[in-house]
Amino acid sequence: MVSEEYRGRRKWSRNKQAVATVVWISFLTAAVATMLFFAVFDPIELLASFDADLDVDRQGGYAVGFFFFWIIAAGCSATTAWLVRTAPKRDAQNR
Amino acid sequence: MSTPANTDRPRAAALYESAKKIYPREIKGRFESLSKLATNILLGLFYFVPWLMWDERQAFLFDLPARKFYLLGLTLWPQDFPYLALLLIIAALLLFFVTALAGRLWCGFACPQTAWTEAFIWMEQLTEGTRSQRMKLDKAPWGWNKLWRKGSKQLLWISFSLWTGFSFVGYFMPIRQLGLDILAFSVAGWTLFWGLFYGFATYGNAGYMREQVCKYMCPYARFQSAMFDKDTLIISYDEARGEPRGGRKRAVDRKQDGLGDCIDCKLCVQVCPTGIDIRDGLQYDCIACAACIDACDSIMDKMDYPRGLVRYTTENALNGEPSRVLRPRMFVYGAVIAFLTIALFTSMLTRTPIILDVIRDRNTLYRELPGDVIENSYTVKVINQNNESRDFRLSVDGVSGLTLDGVAEQFTVDGGDVLSLPVRARTERDSAYGIMHITFTVSAVDDETVSITEDSRFLGPTP
């Protein structure tokens, strides 16, 4: 009875796996990158050096930095995943 | 969906993708108590720690807007980042150590994903009942009972998630003030965003994704096997003892019937939160929660067979080879961890509680003053890392006759504060030419040994 219950237990489709992995790993990467980056640079001083008349406080700066890193990392991960998955299959005989 | 030919397709797709939801069965036992204890301690700490106070302020506060970390009596600045890096390295090594010793203890007992999933399953059991009740409820048509049970589960889950988000943000800003702000509906935009973000992530990860996170998204789950060796403690089914498996009456002498100790009750499969069969051998889906050990032990007790058909053991032991837990690998990891921990604490305890930053003004190379004097300008930042205010003295050295202007003989910096001083250094034209290295030194008036030096440059005319 049980084995029947769990036969074909829920599995994610390949696309769902890819999306979840890309989003999650780039999230972790962005968290680390944000930590390292803002340990060295203060968002307020950084913005001041651009002479831009932006009204952004530190928290806003951190958030913008975090999402910037997340988007960059997600773009990189997604491209890598896509290239790996769409690469031409190796010929079985030439292995 | 208008043509009859299409009506079947979404159903087929749904069958392929979602297949079976896992309903972990509840089990009591040694490891279950241990894991419950770990969950309670870890989650309890998470929700309780932000409320702790230390002298008028929050004991653990990562004050990002002010760029200061408060840890009990200690105040850390962005310049102290190496400490955090070292701490993370120690944590990583500790994970290696534990993994080599006893496999995925982290996954089963300490991972936030497991802890929150257990809390969410507990709420699910409270509202929807036991495993079989939950399965029946999911199959039943919508009615008042189902609506009531599912609704109250969602209510519990959502309130718990919101509280989680609130506690999370409470590590980054004073939680009492945050609570008052929420009650007054005046929470700042980003604060609200991060609270809801974290709360929603908890709700999704612990309520719905659960073991899928471990299987598909967790990097540790994939590389932990690299830290295993044949002496690592793993949860295993003793195949030699259990097989051939099969049902039997309790009175039957299993040896006569040619049966092993496994009665094939499948309880180990039902309790598994990731839905695997431990009897198929070590699998990377296994999060080492040890629920199957508890399940099997309870059956062995009922059958009057010895416990441990499923148990913590090593690959060597299962193969009948000598196995030892204390092996060179453990001592090497242990020694490195001990060394780094001692290094971290000594450097933190003996650090000079001043930070000195010297920035040369970029706009001018140097200025010539009447009377053949060359002047350079600097911005000197003195950070007093102590909690009490202190008097300091600033001096400069490296070029003969160099004097400072714009700074008093002594100046006071408040506890945990930054003093920014526009300072000018001057010397005779005769002793200044080209690029010269100079050093700024700031020292405490009450204790000359508390001092710190920072390099900078002094520019003069090139002859």
C-alpha cells in the first residue's frame, strides 16, 4: 500500500528545478556579495561621490545593492544553466 | 479548454508533475525527542534573542543604518569585518568536522529549513490531524470541516510567518521600537518589505517546498558526500540482518521460515519527511533526521527483536571491517578549528579600541604659504570603539619639522562615535620635496599604550 502511495512521489519538472536553483543560488551569492561590498563601502559616501542628487538613505542603498547583485548573479546563473542544458549532445560512440 | 480533445491534457500533465505529496507520519522516540529539543532551542533562540537587553540597548543588534554591530558589550565596525570572515570560516570547518563524524547531522537537527518545517508540520498536525486524517482530508470534497481545518492551518501559518519576519527585522533595528511602529502603522517602507519578504520565504519554504528545498536547491546536500569516508556514522538499514524481508505472525519462528528481521511494515517509509525508503541504501535525499530509526525500533520492540535494524553505523562496520570514529581526519579538523577559534578570541580581546582613517585631500597636491612653508590637507577620522568617551592625542611623523594645524592638543571622542578632523600638516620648504611617506598616530591620553598608526603621504614641490 505504501509503496504504491509513494510510487512516482512528487518530483519537480526540469524547468522548475532550473528556475528554483538559479533563483536560490543567485540569492545566496547576492547575500554574500552584498555583505562583502557594504562592509567596505558606505552607500551614502558612495552616492555622494557620484554628485547625483539622489535622496537615498543607507537602507535604500543596501536594498538597491542587494537586488543589483541578485539580478547580476541570476543572469549569470541562468545563462550558464541554459547553455549547459541546450548544448549539443555528445555522440555516444565518440565518448 | 473548449475542444474535448484538450480536456485531458492538463490532467495528464498534473499527474506527471505534482504526483504525490508527502505526508510524514508522526513518530515518538529517542531521536524524535532530540530533534524536537533542537528545534525548540534553535527557534526559541531566534525569537527570543532580539528581546535581550544589555545596558539600555539591544544585546544583539546589527544596526545596518548606523553601520555598527552590537554583540553584548562589544561594538563592531565595518573595519572589523575580518572577524566576521574568520567566524564564517570557523563555522564552515565545524560543518566539515561534524559531517565527517556523523554525516548530515546539520540537516536533521540544526538546519533552519528543518527546524521551520518541523514547526509548520506541528501546526499542520494540530489543525488537520494525523497522517491518515490529513490524507483523508485532502481527498475529501470541500465542506465546512475542510474549510475550517485548512483555514485555521493557514491562519496559524501566516501569523507565525509574520512573527518570524518581524523577529528577523528585529535583529537589524531595535525590536521594541519596531513593535511600537507596527502598532502605530508607521513602519518605514524597506523595513516592511524585508519583514514581509522573510515571512513569505518562511511560509513558502517550510509550508510548501519542504524537502524539495533539500533535494533540488541545497548545495550542501550535493557536496556533503565528499566529506564522507567509510568511518562516517550514517543511518543505515542492516541488510544482512533484515533480509529476506516479509510479513509474519508474531509467534512464528523467523529462522524456520527463512525470514530476516525486517517485517516489511513500511513504517520507516511513512515517517520519512523526504519520502525515501532507507532500505534502498544511503541516498542523497536522506536528511538524516533519524525518524526511521525511531520507527523501526518501535516495531522491533513490539516483535521482541533486538533494536537497531536501522541504526547509526559506519560503512566499515556494516561490512564487518574494523571501524573507528577517532581517526586522523577528525584530529586535523579539530586542531584547525581550535587554532582559529583561539586566534579569533585573542585578537578580539586584545584589539586596540581605536580606528584611525587618514584621507589626503585629492583636490590639491600641496599649498605654498608665506614664509616658505609647504602645507598638505587631510581628513582624519578617529573612531572610539569603546562605550565610554575618551581623550586622544594626534601626532604626525616622517618629515623633519612637520607640525599639525587645525587640531587641539587633546580632543575627546564620545563612546562609539566617529570624529572627523580637517587637519593640515606643515613643514619648511627645505625639508619638503617630492612624495614623502608620513605616519599619523593617535593615542589615548590616559593610556599611551593604546595607540594606532596609519600611513599617508606628504607632497612637496619637485626640484
